[in-house]
Amino acid sequence: MKNSYLIIFIVTIFSITSVTSQETDDPFLDLTNFSDGPYVFISNNKLIEKKILNGVVTSKVLEPTQYDTIFTPQKSMFKNVENIAALSDIHGQYDLAVEILKNNGIIDPNLDWNFGKGHLVIVGDVFDRGPKINEMLWLLFKLEIQAKKNGGRLHFLLGNHEYMVLHKDLRYVHDRYKVSSKLLGLAYDELYSNQTIIGRWLRSKSTIIKINNSIFVHGGVSEEFITENGIDISNTNQIMRSSIERSKQEMKSTDFYKTYYGKKSLIWYRGYFYDNLVDADISKILTQVNSEHIVVGHCSNEEIVQLYDHKIFGVDSSIKKGTYGELLFIKNKQFYRGTLDGKQIKF
Ligand code: ZN
């Protein structure tokens, strides 16, 4: 799959740069199987939907009521939630993520919300590496609306790869999107600019939330981060949100970049897995954030894991490889692995 996108990519560059070539019967110039989208742009109060269908870009003006264009940030703390599920590091593996969500009853066979009043937390890194980012984003966008209507919630927490793309760091973008980008005549990050529906929606999202007695965050909360930033999570989310529009260069001119985008930051921290912390270190962090558990993604394992006597849960179950993955369930203070085939295994 990846190779075929690469061929299309190379050929697209070739066909765009070599306008003199008229060899249209060249099979390598065939983009007839290449489709992507929709991307919905907001331009002068109009909604313009662009799609690529069999290699051809189509554009149409949508009804202005079809999508909200203003997304108000959610609150950062939730209490008395009976059912929680967490899934992380999807990295464009839409088909596998859908399978996990279906088999565990979060969505139904029509890919509609089936988790009632439950809260589903996506613990960052939907972007990069894999080939079906946009499909995943639109699914989550829809599920968030459906969840709310059912008294549940979908929380899309931003991970380091969301922040990378929004800051134009495109090193991990899949070849498929290099083709789309060329065909649409926009840099990849511009497909999610503040003048797009999904781009605006992403810019309203949180980086860290607390549900019941658990914190959810992509990398983790480090001792150093607490020292530099404090523990006000609503304020932290606001700082992270407004940093999206700041340039890296400007953020790097002070300690800001190190605190919020460095190795000990919420989105990049790997210390629970690699820093040889002891139980007392974790307990101290938990006391400071007034929680009993921290659920993180970002560090890949073959399955969902617990560390430090169930204080830390790692929910990056290597979905990025495209073959297997799990989600975490929390019900009545009990933690379960939800496997790919829908079995629940108690921790
Ligand atoms: Zn990550």
C-alpha cells in the first residue's frame, strides 16, 4: 500500500514538473484510483468542500449550516463518569481503529456512537505515519457530536504529532498526503489551517483532562513540568491552545518552548517508561495533580500496560503497525484491556 502511494507521489511530481510530457497512456501517470477528502475550507463565510476523486479535484459550495464554524473549548475536568474508554496513537490506521472500536462496542456496524453516556478519550497522535488520517478525523468529528447527543463525550487530546503538523513539521506525513497536497495546491498543514472546519475543531481541543480520579495526557506529567507550569489544567490547556498560532522561533526565544514542547513536556515526556522513576516519584506527581492514575500514550507497547502498581497506564498499543491494537476500559474503578477481538481482560 505504502509503495503504491510512493509511486503515485513520484509520478505526480513528475507529471506536475514535466508539463511537456504528453505520454498520457503511461500507466505510471494513472491517478484514476487516487481519492481523498473531503477538506472543508471557510472562505468569506462560505464553506467550500474539496475532494479528490479518481485523481480529479472537485470543489463545491456547501450550505452554510452544514458545519459549525466556531468550536468552543470543552472544560478540562469531568466527574461521576461511569464508563470510560481510552485509545491512543492511531497514526492513520483508520481501518484497525474502527475494528477495535466496533469490536469493543464503542461504535456500531454503521460507525455510529454506541457507547451511551460513556466517555471515549483519544489520547493523541491521530496524525502522521499512516495513510488514513483525514478519514479518522472526520469519524471522530462525527462521533463527538453523536456522543454529546447521547449524554456521553468524545475527548480528542492533542499529542506531539498534532502539534507537529499544526506547526508545519511535516517530516512524518504519509506519501498519500504528499499527493493530495500537490493536487490541492496547498501545503499539508494548510489542509488543517484555521480556515478549515477540522483545523478549527482541532484548535479547540485539550491536551490534558481529568475524568473522575484519572488524568489523561499524551506523554505524561513530569515533576519538572509541574515545577515550571503548576497544576492548573484548564489554564495549561489554554496555554497549549494559544501556542498553536505562535511560531517555533518565537517560542524558542524564551523558556516557553522547553517547558511546553521539550522532553519533559505533556506531549513529549517518556519518563514513566524510561527514566527509572521509583514509586515515590509517581506518588508525588499524583498527589500534586490530585489524582490516583495517569493514562498516557506516546510510548509504544504490544498491548495496554500498567506501571507502578496500576498508577500509570500506557495505552499506545502499537496500532501504528497496522496489525493489532487495544483500548483501555475503566468501569467502577476497575481497569480492563479491551482486545482487538473485543475481549475484556481485567488488570
Ligand atoms: Zn507521541
